[in-house]
Amino acid sequence: MPRDRILTETDGPFTQTESRPSFPCDVSATVETLASLAGTDSPTMARQITSNLRALVG
């Protein structure tokens, strides 16, 4: 998937993270994993995701 198309969400509180409802703060683990897969660091990936959201919603 192109990096400029990646967005994150939790689907909380309808999903579970460690036996509790998911919260927006749980996205940080996903950002870390995405960064690792992309060969970059978490802050860079977080900026990319923020940029993607801004491009989507204007």
C-alpha cells in the first residue's frame, strides 16, 4: 500500500485491546508496527498518517 494512503483507526469501543475496549491511544502500537514495516521511525510514520488525513478531509 502506498504510504500516502495509510490511515489508522481503532473501531473502539467495539474492538478489544488486551481484554479491554480499544481507545485512540492504542493506535500508537499500530503506528510503531507500520513504521517498522516501512523501514522508518514512529514519528515519521505518524506525520505521514496525519498528512494523509489532512489530504483526505482538506
